[in-house]
Amino acid sequence: MILELKNLVVHYEKVRALKGISLAMTEKSIVTLIGANGAGKSTTLKTISGLKQCTSGEVWFLGQQIHSLSPHGIVGIGIAQVPEGRRVFPYMSVYENLLMGAYLRKDREGIQKDFEVVYQHFPILKDRKNQASGSLSGGEQQMLAMGRALMAAPKLLLLDEPSLGLSPVMVKEIGRIILNINRQEGVSIILVEQNARMALKLSSQGYVLETGKIVLSGPSGDLLNNDHVRRAYLGG
């Protein structure tokens, strides 16, 4: 297993956001978390990446217990997060944003190779590498946020709402790129998406969160055909 969450409990002051969730994922797989707003999906990602401390429970990554590590320590061992809302540095160039993703790395040759990997997945970023990031379209900023995370050379990539606010054409393109990153680079991915149908089609395993609890889990194909999932999240 690349990642295991064991009985994870997380609070925001007195409010319990996660109520003892457990999940596991294998290397080089795509796992999706689906659920309504406030179900605990983003909190789960933030806890994995160290941005939120758990009240109790454990986070294991490649056999190492990591829930007491700092966020930069977690990036250093191979976990990178693409936050909801992209959060690029708007006054910095595309190139400078990408370089920020590699801020912990010392392997200059490897960094240069990963620039080419990012440009292969996102050719528009190479074309606009000297452009201020704040002037990019929403879809281009999402690509930049994903490329920046790849520059950290992650083994596990956490994607929080990558299709949010994008056009249907761009949503399809982002989905294609997510698959390519997984298949071509061998990066494991946890995908949080309001577009549940897309998320389940991209992933091999899915977890349904409701009010801080996992209420359903299983192969994504099975969840696509589950009556509760269809009624609650797929519009039919």
C-alpha cells in the first residue's frame, strides 16, 4: 500500500469534521473521494498533506507514519497537493511558479528533466512560460497548479476539485491529463471532485463521504451503478 488512513478523526475547534475514517490505496492507482460540500473530502486531503492536524488516528505513507510531520516534510517524502482554487502566484511568471514546486529539490538535472515532463503534459505552459500567471485563463491556471505539483516529483498527488469552474471542454482535457500523469509517470492520485461521474470513470476505487464518515466504498465501476450514488451524486 502507498497510503493508509486508520480511524482518522479531525476537528475544527469543537466541530468533528472527520469521524474515524479509514482507507487504503495501492501504488500507481487513482482513488476518488466523492460527497457533498462539507462531507470532509478537502479536510482528508489537508490532513494527509499536513495542513491540518488530526485529533486521533494515523496516516501511513509507504510504511512510514507521517501524521506528525510538517507540511514541507510531507512534500519532501513524496506527497504534493493541488489545492482547490489553483492558488498560483499571480505576479510570478509561469516558469517561476513551476520552479517553486521544486523548492525542496537539489537535483538540478532532475529538475530540468521534470520541466520537460510538465511541458509534455501541458504544452501551453511552455508557450507561456514568461507570462504572468495571473493573466492565464482558469483552465490554464489549473494546468499550472498541477504542473507545479509535479515539479516536486511526487509519488502521490492530491487533486482538490481540479475541474471546478472550468468549461466542459476543459474538464474533459483535465481528465485526460490526469489519466496520462497516472499511466505515463506512475504517480498515484487521490482525486476529490464534485463531478462524481468523471471522478468515478477516471479512478479504480472510490469512497463516498457523508458528514465526515465513509458510507460506501468499492470499485469505481460498482459505485457508478450503485442506486444511492446514482440518486445522490450522478443525477439519476
